[in-house]
Amino acid sequence: MLSLRTHALICGGLFAAMLLIGWGGTALQGAGMLPKDPGPWRLPMMILMFTLVVAFAFSAAPVMVKLVLANQGGRVFAGISERAIVFTLWGLMAAGCAIAIPAAVQGGMFK
């Protein structure tokens, strides 16, 4: 596992990327540099933003686990490694994504 600082930088970088892409696109549209109707760029940008949201969610899990375990001082989760907790969370998140994303796409997620 990487350090808390590294995981926090990855998580913060993904969050900043989401904000900058959203604000940047809005600013460019407001300035008239981009058309109001994104046309062929709509679907790729929706996929990009969705991918960033999923990556951000997955990157937040180790940050939260490391923060909780660092503040516990080994009292509560003495026999469990943080690596096992993070991989279990990622597995549950991946299982949820494997079920929810195809259903959402089939239901018109990107329309």
C-alpha cells in the first residue's frame, strides 16, 4: 500500500480534475468559445466524467481507511490489516459497479 499522503494526492488530483473539466467547459461555453450544444463531444465527455467519478470513489477508500486506522492507534482493528480492508472495500465497490453500471447504461444513462 502507498502512504496516506500519496493516496490523498491521487484522490485530490482526481477531484481537482473533475472540477477543472466541469468549470473549464462551462467557462468556455460562457465565453462563446464552445457551442451551447456539445454535439459529438457530449458522449465522450460524459464517459470521461463518469470514469473520473468512479476512479475518485475507488481512490477515496484507502484514504478513509488509513485515516481511521491512524486515529484508532491499533485499538479497534488490531488483527486486521489495512490492506485487507481496502481490498475488501474495492471488491464490494467493483461488484456494485458490475451490477449497477450495465443496468444504468441499458436504462439510458448516457442519453
